[in-house]
Amino acid sequence: MAETALAGLKVLEYAQFVSGPYCTKLLADLGAEVIKIEPPGRGDEARRREPFLNDVPHPERSGLFFYLNTNKLGITLNLNTATGKKMFKELVKETDVLVEDNQPRVMKEMGLDYESLKDINPRLIMTSITPFGQTGPYRDYKAYHLNTYHGSGLAKILSYVLPDEVKRPLKGPGFIGDYDAGLNAAIATMAALYSRLFTGMGQHIDISKQESLIALERVEIGMYGNEGDSMMSTVMLSGMVGGLQPCKDGHVVLCLPMEHQWEALIKLMGNPDWAQDERFKDELDRAQHAKELNENIAQWTMERTKDEIYHQAQALSCPIGAVTTVADLVASEQLEARGFFVEADHPEMGRVKFPAAPYRYSKTPWRIERPAPLLGEHNEEIFCHRLGYQKEDLVRMRAAGTI
Amino acid sequence: MARLPLQGIRVADFTWAWAGPYATMLLGLMGAEVIKIESTKRPDHSRMRSLAAGPTFGGPNQAPIFNDLNLNKMSITLDMTRPKAVELAKRVVRISDVVAENFRPGVMDKLGLGYEVLKEVKPDIIMLSSSAVGGTGPNRHYVGYAPTFAALGGMAHLTGYPDSAPIPMMGSSDLRSAATSAFAILAALYHRAQTGEGQHIDLSSTETIAVLVGEAFLEYTMNGRIPTREGNRDRIMAPHNVYPCQEENSWVSIAVATEEEWQALCHTMGDPAWVKDEKFSDAYRRWQNQEELDRLIGEWTINYSPTEVMEKLQKVGVAAVPSFSGLELFQDPHLKERGFAKEVQHPAIGKRLVVNAPWKFSATPAEVSRYGPLLGEHNQYVFGELLGLPQDEIQRLVAEGVIN
């Protein structure tokens, strides 16, 4: 088997739901050893989230939890007990990275903030992911995905395209903003690891979900800071040629910033007479008359299917995409050829098919070594074989609510 | 000055538009020396006039969008249609750690700068190729931009209100692809530091979007259901929406997960009679009757500003955050204190506020330190100092149009 990119890297995760787990999943899938710490009994919040296999709610059957925790080892530990804290510190001593997502004051109250942990392990890289970061007046504010998405300004930006009567700010789909924060945290964590190779020094990384999201609309948001308004909200959306257009079985999206792409579109539509009109001569002319232009395009797209338009357009290098559902993607020949979907066996869920990774490494492939862990599945392996506790200790710890 | 996390890393940056440039900019924010290789003949899209360019646009060196996506970088100009330019590009690669490009698959090979060639030039080079749907598969030559990535990645179909059309997100899809590229490069750099081995990374922008809605695929592969748009709603939580506030188009988001939070919300609203209604007596009933619930909560929020609602509710442990506009972000005291934006002095544009780096490192600061480069601004530094070309040779190459 080929070597993995992050072989030998040790990561500890004390986080729940999406952001922290997605951050460490990215590392685990590339070969890092990730030990996931869950609270005894309840486990990670994501275990109580849809989709459940056959719609049976069960902590070992959540598709969300499965997807976010592949390739990890799972243990249970109650950090509110003295023994739990002691064992946690033993694990921190041996790890390269700790990823956590607790309110700043909670880690401090537990005596598990960076200042305390760096004394145990000066090489520790601690990545803290919270809604608003470790400093500032909102640092201990509570926010779910809905709230961070709206608090980042992205929800208002998404609502630009909505018709006036339903123009309400809108969150991104699913938990995308939490994934974004996890990815952003993984970038910073890898950079700190790289830096440590030369300095030998650990450090604390402060990730704000709000700022992770703001960064993704930096161009749009930056315009507000300078111009007080944005081009996107005004000129761009009303003047865009193409954009979303209806077709026989759904929608397509056209994005044609270059002159040769406009010419390709005309060719694709069979050189209709209306396209020769003076009003559509260059990009700025077309923007002026975008409404009329788009009505003409829609008449053409309405008579075809999204796949017909997509493939015929692309044959002419015309940047059009089909609006796809998850079912379309699972059936996609392109994704099939790239091995985008993989399968893994899970003791409670059976064989599960899920997306792998968006990158192909020539030397260190992404791979699935194990499915998401059952709650406390690796307690014995970690506590006994790694930390040297006796199996009898585990029985007593369980009774005491520590594990 | 403190050491930056990627100090000592050099990137030969062939990228353009949005998704490529922001990937290498992220590395530049962390201290990598990013050398953007462009030409006056074929400047980056974002240096050119377009609908989105903004009122400040005044030509390739006065393009705010380019500035925003190429901060902390250097720029050299090479006319790649000239064989001598390709040779110079290879010399830049020889002293680099990373090559990044986002042309249509095959273009770098045609230029004579494919991975097979570059790994001969620099055996441990890490090369990232980012494209619309990846460098393999039957559709590998397909082209696209952020809105088509969102559409093809399954996200547009999931974005919007149940009764509205799908929404292809705009620029953010490019930046999501870029963030994924930066992560992929960093993992390869870590591997190279451990083993001395470089490699090629083939990244699909469409796939970078699809992985961010992972659970939607499991809903289909496990249960055969095709999820669709859900607006601001949640599958379990209610209330979970945006609520209108005093001023026009001002909204606050409120999400309630536990009974404790619900009680605190009721109390803060002054325990109006309706909260005792059987329709809202448990979480399941609140979810079932959420339309009416939302309307009633909105009758309370309409009396306040979003910030007032946030302060009242956060005090009692309820998640309430304004739905900020771009303008409001710049006025928010929390973001101000965190320094989320920074002023950059640009030689052609003047003072410009830009969003700062999205991480805070305790030991190795990473932030915006310079404006997006002027076209060819660093020709002298790169060809003269780094490659050690004599001045008369540089002048000759400029005269021949190779450095151009």
C-alpha cells in the first residue's frame, strides 16, 4: 500500500458536530492518527442528526457522523472529572495537534486552555474553532450554523438573487459554513505543523467561524468597506448574461465573461438572428439589455434538457453547467471515472457509499482505512495499550462515569 | 519580526481568475514567497475590465478585484508563446517548492510545463493543477467558473427557499476551491519535508464543492431520498430562522436547540400568552407549527434592532446573531477589535480596505502585508537577484519581448 501524506502525525480531537470533526477528518483521511474524544453516553452531537440509515434514529446510524469521522479512532472521556482531565493531559502529552471547539471560557474553567496545556507539551499545536474566535466582545456568544452564516454577511449576499417579495437573508445549504470553518482550520493547522519542523515550537491557533466565512466573500465584502455598496448586488446580477436559466428538466447555469464564450453560445444556439442585434455587441451592451437577452436564451434552453445543453455547450468550450442533484452526481460518468465515490463497511450501517476527496495525489493517495468509530470503540486500545491502564481500571472508570 | 509559518517556501504561481490566485494568496498570507507569472499580452482576468470590476477599476494595475485576490504576491511578466520565456519559467520552477496552475487540463503540457517536464527540472516539486472537473475522466476538458462549480457540485440545487429556484453561489465557490487547494498543497509540503518526495495534485473545483454537502449524498445512498432546498430551516430545531427587525431589511437569526433555550427565549419576550399554547408545548410541536411560531416571534423582534435582540438573548444563553450586511461588518465592534480588515496602501489605487487573513497564530503571525503586485513589478528582483541574470541580458529579453 502506498504511503500516506500525513503518516506518523498524531491528532487529538475534542470537538463535536461539523467544524472540528471535518478539520480532523481531512487530516485522518490523509493518514494522520486522529483520536476522537466524545462525552460518555451521549457522544458527539452529530450522532443525533439525520440522515439515519433507513430513518431509524440511532447513535451508530447517522450518515452525518459517519461522513465526518472516517479513519478516526474513538474514545469516551468525561473531562469534567479529575480522572478524565488527568487522562486527557496524558493524551495531550503524546499528541502533535489538539483540535477543539469549546467556548473559550469553558476550556479555561476546566484548566485545559492553551496556557495550561503548553506546559505539558511545548510542541503542542492547539487549534480552537469557535463561532467568534478567542478574543473580542462576542467571544463567548452562542451560535449555531444558522447564526454564524448570517453573522458573516454571506446570508445577505445569497439573497441578492431572490425576487423582492421573498428577499430574506438565506443561509447556505446543510452545514456548509461549518465545513468551511473546518477546512480553514485545517489549513492553519498544517501551516503550523510545517513551521514546527523548523522551529520546534508549538502554538495556539484561533479560528473564528465568522471570519472563516467572511474570507470566502472577501471581494464582495471588501467592496462594501471601500465603496459602501457592491457591484455584485447592483450591476452584476442585473447585467449578467446567462446566469441561471430554466430548461426542460431543471436548470442550467451560464457564465460567459469572455467574448469568445459569448460567440460559442451563439454558435451553440444555431446563430439566431436576434443575437446579431447591435444591442448585444459587446459585454457592456449586453449587460444593458441583459433582461431581454436572457429571455431569448431561456426560450432556447427551455426546449432542451440540462444534460444536452451541458455537454453540447462544453463541446464548444462554452462554460455552462447543469444544476445537478445528488442523484445526478452519484450517476455521473465523470465522477465514476475519477473514483469520487467510495464504499466502506460499518458494523451497524453495513456498506456505505460516500464522497471521497476532491484531490488526487500522485504519490500519497487519499484512502479509507476504517469507517467512523463506534462510541468508545477504541477505549481499550488507547487507554490500556497506549496509556498503560488495566482492563479492570476501565470497568471502574465506566462505573464512575469517566469513560 | 516573528517567523511566519511558511517562511522559506517559494511558489511559482501560474494561476489566474479567482480559484487559483486565492489558493496561492493563502500561502502568501502565511509567509510563502509567491511569484505570479503573467504577461501583458494575457493578463489575469481579474486585471481586466468586466461587469464586476467595480467603480475603482482603471486598468490592469488599478483593479481592486485583482488586488483582493493577489495580496502578498510578486509579479513577473513572461510571454509564454516564446520558447525563451518557457525556459525562464523553468528556471523559476527550479528555485521553487510549489507550482500552482488552473488552466484547462493539457494547457501546461502544451506550453512545455507539464508535471513530467517540471519534475525533471526540480525533482521534489509539488505541483497543483486545479480545473473545473479534474484532469481525468471523460469530461476533463470541460471549462467552468464559480457558478458552474456550484451547479455541478450539487450545491446550487440545495441552496434557496423550497419555493424558489436553485441559487448558484457566486465567487465564494471559487474561494472554497482555493481553500481546498491550499490545504492539499500544505499536506504535500508536510510529506515532502518528511520524505523528500514531491508530487502532482489533480484537483477538481466541482468536487471541492460536493464534499461540503457530504451528508446530502448519504441521504441518497442510504435512504434513496434526494434532498432539496430548505431555506433557513433546520430538520430538528425550531425556532430556527431569521426574524424581521425595526429597520427595513434588517433581520436577526435565532436558533433554539434545547428546552432551556426555549424557556429563556419565552422569558425574554416577556412570556406572552401564546407561548403557553399547546401548539408550542414541546420541541416537536414547535417544529410542526414553526410557520406560526416564526410569525409570533417576528412580532416581538420587529420592535428592536438586530443587535438589541442579540444582546438580550445572548445574555440568557440563546443563539441570536444579526444577519449582517457587508457594510455592517465594517461597523461591528467585535470584528473591529479582532482586526478582520486591514488598510493597504496601493500605488495605483490608493488606500484600500481588504479582508485580513482568516486565522490568528499565537507564535507565527500571518496577515496581509502588501498590495497585489503591479504587472511585472518584480521582474528585476526575480530575473536579476534570484536568477542572477546580468542587467544587459535582462534588457535584451525585454527588448525581444520575452520579458513582457
